Amino acid sequence: MMRSRRTDYSESTKQALVDCASELFTKNGYASTSLDAIVKRARVTKGALYHHFSGKQALFEAAFNQVETKAMAQLAKAIDGEGSPWERALEGVQEYIKVCLDPVYQRLVIREAPVVMGYERWRECEERFSFGIVRRVLEQLIEAGELGDIPVEVTARMMFASLSAGANIIAEASDPKKASTEVFTALIHMIE
């Protein structure tokens, strides 16, 4: 079935709004980014914005979801790649560190989202995106005999908390690259 030109235009308008919002939220922060600036950058009307989003927070959440979806796709590719489950787990940690070095991820997901979305909503979204991957890696390691009989749910939650703490350390560091090396080393020692 062919899609209509109107549907294509509507989707491209919505995507332009999300992309421009993501750029401006990253550069200026949520509080300092106006809807006027977003629609100007996207070259659409405010009416078009309100056709797709109920307001600034809904637009932020769409940008957040886009960033998280991209990050989780990168992580899934790493942990589902070649090698033993242990090698894939290490690759997943390395990929996560790369994600945490991305300025867009740092600003939108780590710094802004807990404030804009509220801590509870942010944690709920983080668990929806990230927790399943952590749990899957642990299950693969147990299945391969790399880990003994451990409580998967508790261990996954503790690993998830450690990864989240590492993300915060990287995002808040004056030298994120150096911090990422230290976080990676600490995470690997904890995993071992």
C-alpha cells in the first residue's frame, strides 16, 4: 500500500521537530530552549508542533526516546555480535562507555531527563530501555557457564545501577574521556 504524500510530509515534519529539539536541548538545555526556537530551526509553524506534540515536555520525551533507541540499538549490536558471551559482555560495556561519551546522550538522557521527566518517570524509561539488555547479558553468561547460580534479577539491578552511576561520572567529569577509562576499568573489575 502506498503512503500518501501528506503522511510522508507529516512524518518528516515530526522528525524535523524531534531532531531540532534534540540539537537545541543538547546545546542550551531544556529550560533555555524555547518552542519558538525549535519551530524556527525546524522551519515549521507552532501549529505543526502542536499537531504532533502536546507541548515542550512531550517533544523532549520524543527526543529522549530517539536518543535511547539509537543507543540501545548500538548496545544490542555489540552484545549480539561474534565471540563468546564473555567477549560480547565486554564489548557491550565498551559500547556503553562510547554511548556515554556522546554529548547528546549525556545532556538529554543523563542530565536533563531526570529533571524534565521527573526521577520516577525517567527511571521507568531507563529500565524499559536499558535493564532488559543487562538482564539478557547476564542470562547469556549463566547459560554459557561463565557465571554460577546467581540471582539474575538482583544482579541485573545492581549492574544496571553501576552502569547508571558510571554514566553520571562520565557526564559530570571535567575530562569525560579519562573518566570513561576509569569507569570502564572499575566496571570490568566488578564484573569479573
